[in-house]
Amino acid sequence: MTGTRPEGPDEELLEPGRTALVVFDLLEHYRPAAEAAGVIGPVPRLVDGCRSRGAMVAWARADHRADGADFARTLTDVDNQHRPFGADNPRPTRPPPGSGSPMYRTLAELGQRAEDYDVPKHRWSAFHGTHLDTSLRARRVDTVLVVGGSTHVGVASTVYAARDLDYQIVVVRDGLTGRQPQRDFFAEHVFPRVCRVRTVDQVLAAMDRSRPPRREAGQ
């Protein structure tokens, strides 16, 4: 299994052929959050770096029926802005955009390609009711990198699910979005207990350390 050595981030290895990057809900609908978190620069660099090194790239994206027939029914106290539900703020019964809306498209700057894995999802976790686990196992992937948001919602759900499925997980901190207090709290106090937290530079360096050095012609 890759990335299981006990050393710190400057010595660990990530074998690209057994690693997958899951980009979570970086969609047009959530563009303001992505811009506010500053991920539109680091994430494409990570995507390109993973792809060029031979790692699998998957795009997990919300995909709900416009009529709300598949909408989550779980009752919560507050909305996604932490405003209490009540007479002046009723609970939604359908998603803001519906399936097929341009707002559910991945941010163009991130460079999704046809050969990547498209993972439409209907709940917070990228694993629940999707083909992601099957696709990872078919590729013999054992290590999952996660970026996107919201950090304390969909990313956290995906991380917990991946751990329960016995994957190694690396949360890439400079690719996270969401409310700043929750993002910092999870990156600093929750995820380090569940998995590993690294930067884009650390992830790419760990992949490079796992690859054999190139031999010059004639050697």
C-alpha cells in the first residue's frame, strides 16, 4: 500500500499509479466559494501534476433532479450559511439548480477532460451511491487525494467514507473551500486524526520520490 511509511511529509512516498485525486464540488454554482478560498490556482496545478505523473483524476459533482424528488430529507437546524430555519427562512425542498444546469459544471479553469472519471453524486459523500469505489478498485488505487468543498460537509463526508473503506487519504489543504472557521478547524484539528493533511507541493514531491530516476541514453 502506498504512502504508509511512518516518516514525515518530506520523506513519504505516493505511488502515482495507485493514487487518485478526487476533486469535490468545484462547480460553477460554488464559484464564489472557490474564488474566496483561492483554490483556482493550486487545484489545476495539482490536477495537471497528478495527470502527468499517471495518477487517476475523478470529479465528484452534485447532480440532483430539478423537481427535488431525490433531494435529501434529513432535517437540520440551519442552512449552509448557518442561518436558522424558520418562517422567514423555510427549509428548501429542491436544489437551487437541477441536473443538467450549467451551474453544475466543473469550473472550466480546472481542466476536466473526457478521459477523467466523472462522478455524479446525490448526497454529500462522493462514495454514496456512486461508481467511485468500483472505479478506484478497478485501477488498484489505494490512496485518495481530496480537494474541494465545503470542507466540513462534502469533503468531510468523503474522507470518513474513504477511511471506512480502508483507503489511505490525503486532504490537500490549499485546495479546500468553505467557511473559513470550519475549514481551518477541520484541517488543523479533525483531519490529522483521520488521515494526512498536505499541500500541493508536498503531494507532488511525494509522487516524484516514488518514481525511479530516469536513465540517460547509453546507461
